[in-house]
Amino acid sequence: MPRLCRRAFTLVELLVVIAIISTLIALLLPAVQQAREAARRSQCKNNLKQIGIALHNYHDNFSCFPPGVVTKESKTSGLPITSYCDASKIQVGLNASDDLNLRTYGWSWNALLLPYVEQANLFRQLGVASRSPLAMVQAAVTDGGSQDLELLEASQKPLDSFRCPSDPAPSLYQEFAYRSTDIVTDPNSAFLNVNRLQVPLTQYVAVHNRRAVVPWNTATCTDIDSFGKERGIFGLNSRTRIRDITDGTSNTLMIGERAYSFLYDPNNSRDSRYGAGGMFIGGYAGVSHERKGREWIGSGGINVVVNGCFASQNNCSSSRYGFSSMHVGGSQFVMADGSVQFLSENIQSDVDTGGVRLWGGETMDDTVLENLLSKADGQVIGEF
């Protein structure tokens, strides 16, 4: 009987099969990546939605939204800051020894929100209601003394509900560390080599103002005035009520995204990330310490940073106060009514002279983003 020979694949046929498989992979891979990003964006939206619900539960309990950060508001003499400036912004009643004494850190809005996001045990461990952040840091990293290792572990545990899964950021805020003496935060400081605490990183910051300003701290009335006009819902020791949001809760931004990875500057990686969000502990700026105010607040444009600086304005410090995300085309925000909206990075915003300037002469909220960042400017936005 004749033998039957089975014909093998020729080289050409094999190459054709490989080409077909490669083409299918090339077609399917972007779709898979898009599906994964859609899932991450959906999870980020859900995180923000839960934060919005928690903020409203806080409001139901205390009849106001939490402060952006809890700080001292008076000088060593006990007088309010505002009584140190007259109507002409002339400094009065000060002397060399009467410092503003405002550079201590305070608990930020997300620390106050812990009981409302199923983190009541962490709230108690940190001692948010019973001690200052400095006392907490001292207990966790005491120099040469007894150390609360459980507190140290708890304070450095990442909270997924405050993180955007699209941002491949580290779990801890690596550019900030807190030392038990006076909460030093400069990563270039030799004091931070030992006995330091790094807090978890968050991509969600509270809306503070319509422009790229941080709460300031110097003994000049100009700087005092710059943070005295807090247009957003959150500020120093703020207690904003829903009735204070006269522009309407569906027309006012409350919480926004700030991507740690978006701020990366290959030429200056540390300083460019000072603007990322840190959990639990908030501050405000002082001379050469403006980074303290960046941890908890957001004010300014959306995705306007290119390697740490404005695309149209070489002002790295200002750009890091704004909002950003790893989502394509814009960032997600919690509105004051608790809903979550995606705002395009192309939303009308006066980058150079309005929405994201440090501070200056302009007095009008004249762009859509500025109007949304302000809670009571009288400019109600319809469709955006």
C-alpha cells in the first residue's frame, strides 16, 4: 500500500499565522488597556462618591463641612489675625517678638473624615480628637524614648479609599517626613534621616480657592489678606455650611484630584512632588515653607503642568496647587451636592491672569473654572 505523507507548514504559512496573531494582539491590547483604565476610573469615581457621602454625613452631624485644616488663628498675644491689619492693609500693633506663631501643623480634612469612611478605629489610634499631630508624631517616633509601634504602623497604612488606582504612585508620601521635634518637612533636611514618620499618599485634595494660592503665614498684611479671601469651601478652621454655598451645591466644586505621578519633574523630582497630597496632617505656608499648604488644598487649573511647571507660565510653585489626574482629558471632582463630575482639562480657565495665578490685582471670577471653584461669587454656571 502506498504511504500517505502528511504535509507540514511551510515557512510562509507560519509567518502568515504569526502575522495574523500579532495583528489580533495589536487590535485587542488597546481595547484591554482601555477597559482596565475604564475600570480604574470607575473605581476612582466611586472613591470620590464615598468621600462626598462622608462629607455630607459630617455636615449632618456638625451642621457644617469639616475645616480644611485645624490651626491656630491668633498671635502670641491672642488677638485674631484680622485685627492686625487695618482697612488700608497697614500692619499695626506688631513688634519683633510678636510672631504670627502659625507654622505648626494641624489635622486636615481627611483626618476629620475618618469616622465617616469606616475608619473610626484609625481615628482613635491617631488621637485626632484628643491631641495635635505633633503629639501623634512624637508618640510614633519619639527620639530615644518609648515608641508606639502600633501607632507608627497604623499611621503609615495606605487607605485605598483615598487613592486613585490610575496613579502608579508610592503608598507613602516619600517627599514628606515628619520628625518629632517640630514636624520638620523638608526632605533635604539632615534631621529627617532618623526618627521620621511618612504618612500615606492621597490623590484627593480639598478646594480652597479660585486661584493657585496656599494659606500663607508671614507677618505682613498682604500675605494675611491673600489667604483671608478663601473663596472655596475649605480653608483654615473653616466651617462652611450648605446655606453658605449660595451659588448652588451642584455648581460648586468641593474635592478634586491631584496626581502624584503627573507632577513628576525629571530634572527636580523631589520639589515637583511637594504638591501631592498627604493624609491626616495639613499646614499652611510660611517663609520658604509654601509646600506645607499644598498637602491638603487645591486651587487652580486642571492638568496645566508640564514637567512640574505651567505650559504657558514658568511658575512651578503655582502649578502644583492645581488639579490633575492620570485619566485622559481631565480630572474628576466631587460637587458640593455629593455628585461626581469629570471636568475637561480644556474647561475655560484663565491660566496666566485668573484661575491659577498666585495672587494679584484681578478681582473678578471671569472663567467657568473660577466660578465653579468659588462657593458664593454670584456667578451660577449652567452647563459645563
